[in-house]
Amino acid sequence: MADNQLTQLFLAGRVRHGLRAAELDTLDRAVSEVRSLVHGEEVVRRGQRMETSTYLVSGFMIRSVTDSEGGRQILGLHIPGDFVDLHAFPLKRLDHDVSAVGDVRIAQVSHRALRAIIEQHPHLTRILWYSTLLDAAMHREWIFRLGRLDALGRVCHFLCETEMRLRFVEMSDGVTFPMPLSQREIAEVCGITSVHMSRTMAALRQLDLVAFDGGAVTILNYQGLADLGEFDGDYLYGRHGGLFDDDYEDRM
Amino acid sequence: MADNQLTQLFLAGRVRHGLRAAELDTLDRAVSEVRSLVHGEEVVRRGQRMETSTYLVSGFMIRSVTDSEGGRQILGLHIPGDFVDLHAFPLKRLDHDVSAVGDVRIAQVSHRALRAIIEQHPHLTRILWYSTLLDAAMHREWIFRLGRLDALGRVCHFLCETEMRLRFVEMSDGVTFPMPLSQREIAEVCGITSVHMSRTMAALRQLDLVAFDGGAVTILNYQGLADLGEFDGDYLYGRHGGLFDDDYEDRM
DNA sequence: CGGCTTGTTGACCTAATTCAACCACGGTGG
DNA sequence: CCACCGTGGTTGAATTAGGTCAACAAGCCG
């Protein structure tokens, strides 16, 4: 297994149910057509029929929908190593848009290649399925965040989640990590206005919980942040720590 | 195919990607151990290791999580024909609870049987995968509902969604349908307090949009309800109508 | 230089929460 | 039979979180 293969970050840091090198190679061979996107470019538009899915090699992407007055709700943030729209393989059309945040490199996988995989590689199939259910688990946590937390808690929760996910792919050292979203976009994640997000982030600074410098976040008090956000990262199914750290590997 | 098989409602009313009778039979044979639950009984508890998944034969169930002060957020409502925790097959542990609302009949499917299916029936596998992604699509819509709509809109959206899903399984005639949740529980769906839900439902009555009688809802003005809730049911992937009604069947 | 976007701050307003009292009801036990 | 209680729903008054509108400052880019 070459270290420089495209899918090397796929499920990095996660419980991988014994994903084998040969399977990663199979996946890697299915991936083709690497291309670059600039900020705001879409790879999926709501309702459009899909014949390929997209793997995010580097950079960030978001899923979003737009309401009747043009307001946008961000439904998910994708980071390198994510299959951003593998959902489109079983669903064929998606109900939301997927677009680039900043500069992005993606790879495409044809649904024909995925069909071949599910016919010949049941174990790899289950792992791909699993990866789409990680998205669903994050969706549920976003429902919790919006339903039960106030503005301050929502931001704390989002920062904790993002930090942990970036740690899995070694883009966070546990303290400082990149934050590609503007305040306006973080507001669209958290279901509040950008004005109130500005005030909320000021409060976070005031409380010495985090520091924001341009495109990076530095966590000054992890426990305080996790407490305010009622964050428990078990739902991210990290390979180490939490409820899920036991007999996962090499089963099934 | 006997009409009385347990899984007859599975994906009823949905785009089924050419689900064949033989495949439904295969699924039906994998299902066993029908049992009854009373109100509040749990089939999944957060973090618990699962070796079976649950198919809902009759009645209603909810997914939920509880916050640090004991407040509950409902993450999803399940209706007859839903595989309530098929997610647990790839994930092995879930991050939330699943419990009965009122009297319920369920059937269990062992993960061993599901493993056999994904090894021998790739097409059926994709359909099971698809069914879990319908849940994810609903999750996304719940994020939108909580992030972008006010209390009135959230209730309207939830009622429209529930009505459409029940129509798929012929439990709604398009006007009147059962609503198993109390006002308190609908409040836990919509992320508001039960006091405010009482006021919001009073407003809905005032506007002549819906009538509530005990465990049933009657829609008096569907368009008004859908407008307030900004509801567009495409994400439910109904077999008829909407963006998704074209060349779905019998492909793949 | 001007014009754009992002973030900040202030004053005011509104939606929703909180706390409380209260009613209707369907048991359950005396 | 009635007294009792717990649950679900309703209503009112006071409070608060967040939204709205507007002005302005700091980049940043053509």
C-alpha cells in the first residue's frame, strides 16, 4: 500500500471494522478524475441526478439547503478523507447542495465502480455503508445541538466536534486547528444570525475558552468548552477512547 | 408472496429501486422473534452493543437523547414499516435511545442474518443501505427545521412530514392521521418548551390550519400548513410526485 | 483610490422561556 | 361511591435570548 494513495485518509482515526490494505487498494482503484474546485463551487445540486460520488482529498466542503427567504442552513461540514456524497449512490438524487469552502481537491468515483464493489466485496460494502452512517450520527448530534443548546453551547459543541474530527486526520494537535468557515457560515451551522455569532464568539474569547486568529481556532480550555457544549464525542466513533473502544476491529 | 408477511410495509410508497418479491421474501425470512412493547419500553439504549436490529411492525417509536439537565431531544419518529435501528448493523453501537410510543409490535433481525444478506444479495444490500439513508435525509430536514424555522413553522413542517410518511403506509388519507405524540413530545421534537407548544398549537387552530382531537390530527388547509413549514416532501423519496419520480424503478 | 466582504457594536424589538396557578381527565384506593 | 393524585393541557405575567436594523471599522482586491 503506497502511502500516497488518494484514499489514505478514508476513515482515518475511526473504528474501521478491520478495513484491510487490499480493500483500501480496491477503493483507491475505483477513484479517478481528481480535480480542483474554488470557493463556492458546487459538486452536487439539490435534485440533480448523480452518476458519480465525490471523495474529498484536501480542503473543506459543506452541505446546505436554502429556505424561502434565501437564508442558508449548513447541514454538515466535510473534511479531508470524507466521502462527501456517497449518499448519492443509493439515493441517486440528493435533497441538498454540496459546495467547496476555499480551495479544494476532490476525486470522483463512478457509481458503476461502486456497484462492482458491492457485488464483489461485501466487507468493503459494509464499511462504505458504515461511513455514510457516521454522517447520519453527526446529523443526529446537530439536531441535538440545535434543539437543546443555546447559541454559546452550539458554537462550543461545533468547535469540539470539528476539532475531534480534524484530530482523526491529523489536522489538529488537540489545541489549534484550521477553521475554514467565516462567522457568517458558522452562524449558518448554528442556526443563529451572524450578528449574534459575533457576540457569541466575543463571549467565548471573554471566557478565555478559545482564541480565533484568522482561519484558525486555538482551544484554551477544552473542558470548559466541552462542558458548555455538552460534548461527548462517542458518536464520532473514534478508534480510541469512549464507549466504542473495544472489540471492534477485525470483526464482522 | 403472502400478503400477510411481516415486512410488507418495508419501503411502502417509496422509490424502491426495483425491490423484487423474492428479495422481500429473503428479508422476511431473516426476521424473527416478534414481540410486543408497552409505552416507554426501550429496544436500544445509548452505547449498548447490538447483535440484532429491529423492524417496526405496528405502532410508533422514537429515537432520543437526553441533555445534562434531563431534557430530552427527539431525533426521529418511526412508523410501521421502518427498520428502526438498522443503523446498528454497521455501527454496532448507537449513540441514542430508541423506545416505544404507545403499544408496539416489533420483529428482530439478527446481524448474522444481515451479514448473510450482504454476502449473497448485493441488490437487496443496496436497498437496505438506501433505507438507512432515508433516515439520514430526514435528519437533515430536521436540522433545517430547527435551524431556520420558528416554532409555528417547525410544527407545520413536522405535521406535513408525518402525514406524508403515514400516507405511504396508508395510515393517512391525506387529511386525518394518527399522532401518537403528546404535546410535550412534539415540543421535544421541535426544540421548544411544552408551554410554548401549547400556545403554538392554539395558534394553528386559530388559523384554521389543523384540528387536534385526542390522538389524531386533521389538516384543514394543507397548502397553508406546507407554506408555513416550508415543506417540500422530495426528501422523503416518495414513489409518486416530486423531483424523484422518473427512472428510478428497476435500475441498478 | 473606491468598492467589497467580514466582523463589531449599539438601540430597539420580538419570540420564546420561566414560573406559576389552574382545569380536565382517568385511574386507584379507601 | 367519592377522595385523591398524577398527567396533559391551558393561561397569565415577568424575564431573557436572540433578531433586526443601522452605522462603522478593518482588511483586501481590482
